[in-house]
Amino acid sequence: MPDVEVEMPSVDISKKSVQVLENKKLELESKLQDILKHDTSEKYSEVINEVKQSKIDWANSTELARRLKLKGASDEDVVQVKNWLIDNTNNAKTFVLPNEKFKEAISVLHEMTGEENIKQGAAFYVPGGRDDVPENIKSSVFVKENVPRPPMPGQNEISKPTIDTTFLHHEFGHLAQDGLLDSDLYQDWKPKFKESAPDKEYVGLINETDTRITSVFRDLEGVYDPKT
């Protein structure tokens, strides 16, 4: 009996659906790479490196070690946490985008990942363990570039574009500990966090409020004298 080819419409439809999805993925990745051509992070390398160094300094601090040990960490645990934070910080990438391009990046990444919270704020980070984003943006922080402010009364020059270091600190805080809470170290250690902790993802229970207050004073430096 001769071989007979049996047409299976459901298989053909499935193949077409997969191809449509694959084409859409390639289209989104192409859009994202075009957006990244507008990255201006090189202009802010000094402040970015300062923020990175602050996370490394925190990882090396005796205060972090003290807080971890209060949660039952051994000396070996402390070393592993410290190395994790430092490695993540050193390997992190930063993308600074003008406002419109930042919005476009959010739109594309939202479509890629389905993440809703990416729409909030003027900065976000991309975890290194995601499998639905291009390799070159994994373990990265995206920050919006603020437009120059108009000159103050009596001034002629328009201010230069800036980035918000408070957001930068916040996102690097998340990125530094990326994956740590899900690692084997934490599964074995199981530290206990207070229910009222503002954000347990900040290793050692760094108080978010303290961080924000520090950032406010840093941003106000030169604007007014707290002594007066």
C-alpha cells in the first residue's frame, strides 16, 4: 500500500503560531537594541561608579557582617553573601535613556516579559536569571535621564541633563542581591526577618527609610545649610 500523507491542520496551525511568536520576539528584540543606541550612561560613569562602590563598601562593611550574624549567619555565610553582592555589583550594566526612549524601553520590555511593575518609577533593574530578555540587558539597571531645568531667576544657562541618584542607589541595591534569596545559601540558612521589615530584599534589613533620608540630604547638599 503506498504511503499516504495525512494532513493535520492542528499541527500546521501550531507551527504557524510558534512562528508568529518567534517573529514577534525578534521584532521586539530589534526594537530594544535600537533604543539602546541612545544610551548615555558614559556621561554618568563617575556617578555610576560611585554608586557601585557604595554597594561594594557596604558588602565589605563590619556592619553588614554584624547584621547577618544577628540573623544566625556563620563566618562562611558572611563571606559568601559578601562575594555575591560584590560580584553582582561589578558585573552590573547601566543604561541611561532620554525620557521618550526610556518610555519606549518600558513598553518593549513590558510586552516581552508581561511585567506590570516595570511601568512604575524612573528606574528599574533586569534580573540576571530571566530567560525572556536579550542577554545584553540581563543584570542591568535602566535609569531615565532628566531633562535640563530652565534657568533660575538671574541665571542665563540651562542646567545640564541629570540622573536621579536616589533611584540609582535603590535599583543597585536590588541588583546587588539579585538571586541571593533564592540561592542554596539561603535555603540552608533560612534567616528570619521581622514582619515589619520595610524591605527584606535589602540584605541585612537595610531600612529603606534611612536610605531615602540619606539620599534627600545628599541631594540637598549645597541648596541649604542644615545648621541654619
